[in-house]
Amino acid sequence: MKIELNPQVDKYFIDGCMRCKYGATPQCKVHPWREELETLRQIVLETGLKEELKWGAPIYTHQGKNILSVGALKASANIGFFKGALLSDEQKILSQQGNL
């Protein structure tokens, strides 16, 4: 399987999402998590999902549908599922956004 990187997403890792005043500055919340975000990116790309940039963040799609996002919060790097409530989590390893 050929993994295709999206140059717009490359820019996200350099500048951040650019939605706040800290975009492209050392204070951007993406910078402390860059290594972790790039690792998550590689893991997600290995699934075959298409990489896009939406709302300033990496979004991964299948057949035109949003599946998940990779992003940074102040205290974490994360993968967010658009329909996460539909996932089975028998081992209780997932957490709802905001419950970190």
C-alpha cells in the first residue's frame, strides 16, 4: 500500500491549525506534541484512510466520510473519532472528549 502524505497537513505540523493567535508561533499547542502527532499520523495512514486538512487540522476520511482527526490539546496529542460513541470499547481504553 502506498502512503500518500498531504502537503497541507505537513504545514499543520510546522505552523499549527492557525485558528488562534498562537498559530505559527512557539506558543502553538501543536509544537510540544509534534513527535507524538507525527507518530499518530503514521499509524493512521497505515490504515489506508485518506489524509485531508479540514478546519485547520488533519482529518482522515474513507469514501468521502470523516472518520477521525489527529490533533493537539494543551495536555495531550489525540485521535478523535467522529462517531466514537458507536465504537465498541470492551477493554475501556477510550475516553470521551473532555473527560481526560
